[in-house]
Amino acid sequence: MNSFYEHHKDSIRFHYRCFDRILLNGLIQPFQQPKRVIGFFDTYRQLYPVSRQTLSGIADRFQQWPKGWSDKRNIPILEAPKGRRDEFVEPYFRGAKPDEVVAVVKAREPARIMIAIGDKTANRWHLQFAQRWVVQYNFYVNDQRWGRMFVRICPYLPFSARVYLNQHHWLANRMREEGIDFQQCSNAFFKCAKPDRLQELADQLTPRDLVTCGQKWLACFTPFFTPAERENAGCQHRLFFAQVEFCDNLIFHRRAALDKLGDRLLDANRTIGHPDKITTIFGRKVTKRHHGKLQTEISDLLSQLKSAASTNRTAAAFRNAMREAGFSQRSNISQRSNI
């Protein structure tokens, strides 16, 4: 138990710890080496060499597949919004059934894809990876176990993918199964009839829960491979952590206690951000040839403004004295011109 909780425990209704957002990158490991890609097409598709036309044809067929697949299931394919996508797809999740794909959002995003470089006349090709901006498909799913999630698939070889999960949605489904009364607000539970059981459920999450869900939907959204190819050639996505967020949630009895805490934190840190306390380190590669300090010197603008105001007052007093003595700017200019 940390000191913050000990100090404010009388104002805290309950607390729990769990994972929040979990982002998984999916890679088909045999397809990360061009030579193994060539071997796959030669062995399982009787196709050699792998040309630029072959790769573009695979991408074209994959991009045609979501349209026919979604039309049969009455699933909308939407253009990516300018704002937050989670808020954009929120209405499509209302009333969604378990394991239902509610929407597909396509967007142009960067991806690492395989390209073929060579001579079309001689039909000789070399495969290599390149970074390109391509149209990718985001499948938004109401998973039976994980609730709201999405899977992003790149239609170009090697079919890189990303799986988004959130343990708060996973916990909500577990508590519904046990009949526990709760209220969820975005990525937090601000009411729970059994907070101790909530923490027990949060601690029961295992790697198998992540892998089972990810593999199920990745296999569904990559129809390029046959079941035999997935089993014999290892054409399955392996999942790697890209980002994991762990949260420690404290639910207070009254908002007033939290407001007072916020005011005290502001009072204790009002000097943060003053020019004399800021140092910015530039994100640049530093070699042994570099000399000097790696910091930005920020001048105190308040002192400069005071100095400028003082200078302006002095100049104004001088002009007033000259006018009282009978001099004007025009007379001064004419005198200089005569000289």
C-alpha cells in the first residue's frame, strides 16, 4: 500500500489495479525473410518467380474481399474520420451481439510491405521490404470474451497486423457473467458492488487470453492462407507487445476531496514552467565531435519587457522636454538639411 493511499484512504471508496489498453503487433515470422516467401510460393502455390504482378494481385484480391464479405453480413465499410475513431464507431457497438463485427474502417497508414524489384522482360525479380503508405482495414469487433476491440490488417504481404484490447471491457464481461452490479465510465469502473472480487478477476488475466482472442480474429481476417498452409507452413501471426498500459484506479467518495487535492498540487508546483526552470534537450544524435552545452537558453521575457518599458518612458520624457524648449521634429530635420 503506497503512502498516497494511506494518506487519503478515508476519502477513497475503493481501488483496483488492472491493465488498460493493450496493443499487440502481429507478424507472420516465415514471411519476414524474402527467401522463405519465395520458398512458400514455390512449394505451396507452384509459382516461381514471385514478380511485382504477383504481389500486386494479392493485394488487389485482398482489398476486394472485405467488400463482398461485409456485404453478405450487412457490415458497413467506412472512411476513417478526422477525429477519434473510438468515438466515431461508438454508435455501431450499440446492441452488438457477441463475436459480431460491427464496422470496418479503412484508412491510409504507413506499413512495412514486401516489394519486387527486377526486370519484367527477363522475368527476374528480387524481393525486399519497404515502408509505404497503403490502405489498411480496421475491423471493429464485439468479442465474446474481450468485448470491444479492433484488428487492423495490411492487405499487402507479409500481412502485418495490430490487435487492440482493453482489460476494462474484459472485466466488464466477467462481472456480467457473475451478476456483479457495476457502472463503467470509459476506461474505469466508478461503481462496483464487489470491489474485492473485481481485483481478483483482474489478477486472473493470462497470456493465453490474449493469444486465443488475437489468433481467432487474425485467422478470420487473413483469408489468403488455407488451413493446411497455416498448419504446415507456419503461416500464423505471432503476437508481440507494442504498448501496454497498467492503471491504478482510486475511486473517491466525493469529488470535493479530489478537487482540494488538485488545488494543493497546483499551489505546491506553481513555479513549474517558469523560464528560469525550463531546459529543453533536442532529440539529435550527439557524436564525440560535438562541443558545447546541449540545452536551450530561454531568456526571461519579463525582465526584457520591464527594460523596454523603462526605455520608452525615458524617450517620452526627452521628447516632452524638447517640445517645451521650442524644438520640433520638423525643425530639426530642416536644420540638418541646410547643413
